[in-house]
Amino acid sequence: MSEAKSEETGTQAVRMPVASQTMSQRSRAGLDVLGGILKFTSVATREAARQDFETSPEGRALTEAHATGTADTPEAIAERVDKAKDLAASLPNYRMERFAQRYVAEEMMNRNLVAAEEMRAMHEHLDSLPVNSAGGSLALDPEAPLPDWYEGIHFHLAPIGVDGYDLGTKGAGIGRVFRYGGFAAVPPGSNIGGQRIDVVQQFRRRDHTRILEIGCGSVFTLLAISKVFPEAELIGCDLNGRGLKEGHRLAEKMGLKVDLRQCDARTTGEADESVDAVFSYAVHHEAPVPVNREMFAEAFRILKSGGEIVISDPPPFRAVDMFTAVLLEWDNDHREEPYFREACLANWEDELRAAGFVEVEAYGLGAQSYPWVTRAVKP
């Protein structure tokens, strides 16, 4: 970063870039190359791999069995997925496409860290500036121990972990690459921002006045909720304190009033029957199934009678074709998603019914059953 001499002190002072300059040209170029690799391989190379798989005798048989076996037990589905995975691993186009996925996923996270560090002075300067208060709140609990299923896992190949780097929420590099879609369950060419709003619109009612998002991360999904429910009181909870701190700063800057708190979604701190709606987006595959059961029980406790829960998570194996199931399963071992497989074998509809919910239904909104929506009502 360039330096300028201060006229007042005679010392070397950092010349701050304009706020729109969020990364260096070098970082932008490198990340755009990764985006190009992802865009090409997730379309052309992946389609070639799919054709190789589905036209082979074994692949054709597995595809047909999967299409007619949607009511199979999780054990039967898992066995079929494992056979399909072994077959796919023998196909050169599949191996090349998966190599590109791993390379882009890991390099994207590394370059995002470098991009943020290059602009450390700018980020620290912007964080020091006052913002117009929207009236929201931030409650952090940095001394709270992390759950054992969460601590030490570097989700999505984050090189320093989810909450281990002070600028971890600053880099814009992930968005520059992921805007093309093509990772995990997100089909290539997806409008990720638009998908959030599409999922929020799956609430049956429009009169909810108090909405809680579990696993909110930053505030981008809360912003989508505000567009559908502009008058509602919005609350977000998450384990990641740094993400919440950054989310609070952004929300206040945008004029979005939200109350953010650092807590486990199994113990939200809300009173019984105190919220009208509970929402989650791409959260449940990040935790083991038993933990999700506790989340659903907590959501049931805090919802008012007639309140709704709407969740969106990667589709289950039973809701996609055989080759797509193989792509989803791959993330479990290769993109630091240790609970992806068990989530894709789970049935969130049955888990919500077991928690006491009624009017439970699940369905896909777009290509390859993504976004996959599960919604229910508290009687």
C-alpha cells in the first residue's frame, strides 16, 4: 500500500484507499481466475463426467435403482451412494472436475485471507468510523465454550478456522468466486442472493412480527428476511462471535435494525412461545443429527402456537439423481464438511414431526432440488 508524508507531523502516514477498493488488483485477478476455473469445470467438465457415469452399465443401473428407490432406508441409500462414489472415482473426467473443486475451494480461502491482510489498514480504519445507528444490538459471550462437535473444525477449508482470524469476515474474495455457483449443492449459474429471498418467501403467513434466525452468520439472510417482512423485529444467533460483530457493523451501516447474540441454537435464551417464526439457511448440515434434534426442540419451545419454521439445507440424497448424490457426498471428506453425509441421509421432515410440528412438507425450488426447503407449523 502506498504511503504519503504527513504535512502536520512529518511522519510517514498510510494513505487510505477509497472505501470501494476492497482488495488489490493482484488479489482481484487471482480470485477471478479461480472463478473462471470453477465456472468452466462445474459446467463443461462436470457434464462430461455425468455422461461418463450415466452411460456406463453400472452407472445406468445405479441411476435407475436410485430413481425408483426414494423410499429406501437410509442404510440402503448409503450403500448405493458408496457404490456410485467408487464408480465415479474411476472416471477421468470426474477426477479432473473434483480436482478443480478442491483446488478452487482451498485456494479461494487462502487468497481471501491474503486479500484481507493486504487491506488491513483500510479495514481497521473503516471499523473505527462511526455509523448511523439503526437501533440494533450485539450481545457477545467470548468466554462461552464451543461445543465439541464445532470446536477445531475448519469448515469449508478455512485455513485458520471459523473464528480464529480477526479479519476473517472482511475479505470479499469468497463472493468473487462463489458468485458463479457450482460448489456443493449450489448449481452453476445460481443467483445465490435471490435464492435466499425465494426461501424466505416460503413462509405461509406474512403477518409474523418477531422472527429469529438460527445460525445467522453475518446479516445477509436477515437482510433477505427484512425484504419480505419489513416491519418484523429480527433476531439472529450464532456461535461465531467475529461474524456477529461484523454483521452488527454492517447492519447498523445499512440501517437494518437487528438484535444479534452469540449463543448455541439449542439454547437461544428466548422465552417460551416468544417468537412468531424461526428461520435457518444452510445451517443444519454443519451439525450432527442429534444436535439438530435439539435445535428443532428449542425452535418448537420458543415458537408461539401457529408459528412457523422454515429451513433450507442441501437436498437429501433421496431428492436428487444418483450422480448429484455423489457430488454432495464428496464434500463430506474433501471440503471440511464432516456432517454433510449424515445430513443428506437424514429426514428433516420426520425430525420436525418428532419435535411436535405439524403441516410438515419438503420440496425443491430450483434445479437439482436446490434450494431445498422444509417447513412446518407449531400446533
